[in-house]
Amino acid sequence: MDSFNKYLELHNIHLDKTTLDKFVHFEDFIRRFNRSIKLVASREVDNLWLRHFADSLSPFVEGILPSSGNFLDIGSGAGLPGIPLAIVNNEFNITMAESNQRKARFISRTIIGLSLDNARVFSERFERINGVFDIILIRAVYSDYNILSSLKRFIPISGMCIFYKGSDYAATLPDKYILDDNGFSEARIIRPSGLSGESVLVVFYKVR
């Protein structure tokens, strides 16, 4: 938890005890069910606060998110990044799409356990969801940027799609003509300060 708090304090963000307690409970849920459901890699269980919670919050901490809006977290897995974002701002209405039924049930139970009225789980493939979302988040899956062609129908003009990537983010960046065909801007690259040097946010804005 100390590393998490130091990361937030670096950006002049201070969470109250009630909010921090929800992260403590979230950590407990993950630890309790990780062996049976494989929510995160076993080697990362002891680094949940920085590797997963802080990393999930990086778009919020970097100030690139609006103050409110509808979010779609694709392939949410353990509820990352959706649950941390739902915890810190109840004006973020977050839908977490997770087709693995065991993981979807974990997310659902966590939402109830943490009393997150601004979060819900969609337990099917994201392609089947109906709706429009201001922000689409892709952290654990679908590392191929070609997924943008499947996402364009969900995002209004001025909305954005955020990929949580590592140091190899540039290896498969889409060509400009592919972005133009799907109505997205060229990538904006953000390297969150205070996290591992490998953490990179790749942001595409919907421009038409």
C-alpha cells in the first residue's frame, strides 16, 4: 500500500480512508480467489498495489480522463482497470466485459462486496454489448491495435480508446491509413510518471 500512496501523492492525489479501505478489500478478494480462478499471475500477487491498482489508475492520475462518463473495460479479468477506476470516482459509470464466466462472477461479487453502484459486469464477448461509451479501456487482452476496427461503433466523436501497454508498444502501431479508415487519430503516447518505466498508455481519439 505504501508504494501506491506514494505514487498518488507524487501527483497530489489523496484518497480518504473509506476509499482506501475499498482497495484493501479488493486486494483481499483477489488474494482469496486467485489460486482457484487465476486472476493475476502468482508472481504479481505481492505487488498488487503498484503493478495493478496504481497502473489501472494511471489515466486518471495523468489527467486524461473526463470528470464523468461511460466506460467500457474490455477483457477485465480481475476487474482491472475497471474496479480501481470505479472506486476513485463514482461519476465513472463502468461496464466490465468479461466472457470467462468464473472471472465474471468474481467481478460481480466484488462489485457487490465493495458497494460499487457505478459498476457492472457484462459476462459475454464485448462484441455483443449494446451501447455507446466515452472511454474504452484495454489492459489485459487484445494487445493488437487492429481491434480498433471493432470498437469504432461504440465510441462517439471525441471519445477515446486507451491501451495499457509495455515498452514494446510501438512494435505494432497501426498505419495512418488504418486509423483514418476507422475514424481515429494517430496515437498519443503517455509514459506515466512514478510507475515502472515499461508502463505506457497508448491513446486513440475518435475524430469522425
